[in-house]
Amino acid sequence: MSKVMARVRWSDEDGATAVEYGLMVALIAIVIIAAVTLLGTNLSSLFNSIAGSV
């Protein structure tokens, strides 16, 4: 049994890599949500000022 286990190389890094990718995706999603929220608020006020001047 130990010979079989020696031939099979278990990688303990697969779980860590998945967690790292998950953290990167979460961070990117937070940045996108923040950017869309800020731009949406700024665009809304810009369109309201344009509509008021027209």
C-alpha cells in the first residue's frame, strides 16, 4: 500500500490554489461593484443636471 501511495503524488497545493483564486475573484467583484456604484451615482447626478438645464 505504501508503494502505491508513493507512486501517487498527492498535491496539497490544490486546495490552497482554489482558495487563492476564490479570494481574487471576490476582490475583483468588490472592486467592480464599488466602481459601478460610484459611477452610477456620478452619472445620475450628471444626467439630472443636464436635464435641469434643458
